[in-house]
Amino acid sequence: VAKDLGLHLPAMRDRGFRIVSEGRTQYFALHEKTGHLVTAERIDREQLCERVQQCVLRCELIVEGEM
């Protein structure tokens, strides 16, 4: 995420970043030391998309401050 946004890690720590997923379970998080998007929760495809061939989990990255 840091690389995609063109930010250095110290700049990311100074800003407020949040990963928001649909529903109550937050499956993704932002690793503070590396800036990588990581799984925050176990993802069970059969439970989430049992009758769908293509399973897609959407999330949004919210960045506080000006870019």
C-alpha cells in the first residue's frame, strides 16, 4: 500500500490509515512496519461464498489528511 501510494513508511505512520471491509468482520489490516496489506482474520471461502464460483472480498483504504 505504501508503495502504491508513493509514501515512505514514516509518512504513513504520521497519517491515519484504516482498512474497512463490508460487514462486521474486518478481514484485512495494514502492517505498520512494512506498509503491506495483510489478512487480519482467517478467511474461509466455503463459509463466505459457498454457492458462488467467484469469491470477492472488497475493502476500502481510508487515509486521513491531504494526499
